[in-house]
Amino acid sequence: MHRTRPIFLLILLALDSAANAGEIRVEVRDPKGAPVADAVASLTPLDAAPAVQPPAEPVAVLQEGEEFRPHVTPVVVGTRVTFPNRDAVQHHVFSVSRAKKFDLPLYRGEPREPVLFDQPGVVSLGCNIHDWMSAYIVVLATPHFARSGDDGVALIISVPPGRHRLEVWHPRVKATLTREVTVEGAGSATQVIALTLGVDRRVRRAPEAAGSGYK
Ligand SMILES: [Cu+2]
């Protein structure tokens, strides 16, 4: 009887890992411990290729109040993104990034076609009219990712058990931070990540009512 017990337990564990997925709570902080928003944390399984299924509906990156919202948008490869302009003024959205080059000449409202992001990488967005407008689309080859909020927390849910490569990217960090983590079936584990942010190179927004001629 005693001999069968470990086998029984092993089977239970195997069933458990197939049925359950864990979550990884990534806490992103600067060296002083302050929370860092707009970091993208992703987990790539090391022992099996992740199943990647882009969302059926396009993801939206708005132009509102002459800013992109959100500033950072992580998506899985194959995702289509629309760029609705909610402002009364026209915008001209473009990217010259290697992962996706595109150009949406001056428009109001919604552009006719979404843009397909079919290569992993970081895509830096700009507006030809408003120099201060900047945003990023982070195209990932794994479906397990999250962006950190104002509390610095990126919660990655439904992660299959096993070894993963955790990567953390931020617009103000030159190199993506990488570490290996193991997800233990159901349950939550926390990873604390310290990021040293570089200089904020964003163009300062022009004062309101400056009469730029573009309004
Ligand atoms: Cu603009």
C-alpha cells in the first residue's frame, strides 16, 4: 500500500498542473523603491512554444487631448491596432521602427484600416504635427504579459506552470531586464524588479494657446 501512494500523488500533481495556471505579480520599482508605471512585463515559456492567438477585435490607441492614450500598449504578435483621433485637430501618426513602419497622414476620427503588428519588437509612435506626442506599442511573441500601473504592479495571469523567461521593458530603460522564473501551478508569486530609469527624452509640450497655427 505504501508503495502506491507516491504514484497516486504524482498523478494528482500532473492533473493539477494541466488544469491550473498561476499568476506572477511583477512589482516594478526605481532604485529608491518608488513604483514605476508603464513597464511591460512578459513571460515566455522555456520548455514549450507559447500558443499565440491575437485578439479578434483591434486594440485602440487613442489620440485625446493631443496625447496618445495609453502611452504604452503591449500586444501579442498578429494584433491589429486602430488609432482613433478623438480631438478636433488633425493628427498624423507614424512609426519608423524596424518592427513596424507605417504612416497615417493627417486625419480626424478613425482611420479606415487598422495597422497589423506582425513582428515582435518595440514600435515607437509619433505625430508629425505635435512633437511632444509619443507612445509605444510593444509587440510580444508570448500571450503572457501585463503593463505596470501607477502602483508599479504588472499582474500576469493564466500562466502555465513551468520555467519562463521574465522580461521587463520600459521606455526609459535601454536594455530589457531578463530573469528566469518558475511558475508553480495555481497560486500567485511576486517578482520585484528594480529599474534604473534613464533621462526622460520626451519633447516638452508646448504651452496651451500658443497659436501654433496647427489647431
Ligand atoms: Cu498630433
